[in-house]
Amino acid sequence: MGRLQRKKTSSGVKKKKKKVETKLPTSHEKGTGTGSGKKIVVQSKKPIAIGDRGKILGYLDLSIQFLREVKIELKKVTWPSRKQTMGSSTVVIILVLLISLFLFFIDSGLAGIIRLVLHSN
């Protein structure tokens, strides 16, 4: 079988896709407190600028963006029907009851054996 060949760029190096990165201002840049200066990758077309609005509003914008993305992802979820949910819940409850009864009998039996061994002395 033949292999697929990729054309190389003129320099012989593959081109990398650029990511839009925004650096959060550190406390050293602001002049107060302590900070980490972590970089975040922004997926929207325009990066979120913290600027004059302050650090709290910047986090608020990030939180709102996160909640919007969560809402979009939850629309993609296939939720089970009421009948499926009731059936699964019934199976779980029955299994929990059976296992708890099994453990009760095993525990009672072992406790009885230990009582016999301790009282026989």
C-alpha cells in the first residue's frame, strides 16, 4: 500500500496554527498584591479586555462566557426519557437492597462466630 504524501512548505517546516492568547495582568504590573500572570486561550473572535473595568468585572465576563458555553453544550445532550429513568432507578434501588441484605447476613454470621470464640474461653 502506498503512503499518502504531504507537500512540504518552501522552508520544509510545517506551519502551525496561531492561537489567540491574552495575558492576565499580574500584580507586579499593577503594583499591588500577588498574582500569577497565567495565560488563557480565548476562543471568541475578540479577546476579553480587563483594562479599566477592573479585575472583578473581567472575571465576571469570563464567568458569563463560560455559562454561555455550558448552555450550548447542554443543548447537545440526549436526555433519557421518564420511563428509562424510572427503570434505571428501580434497578439501582433493588440492587442496593439485595447487597445490603447480603452484607447484613454475612456480618451477623461473622459476629456470631466471633461471639462464640470469645465466650468459649
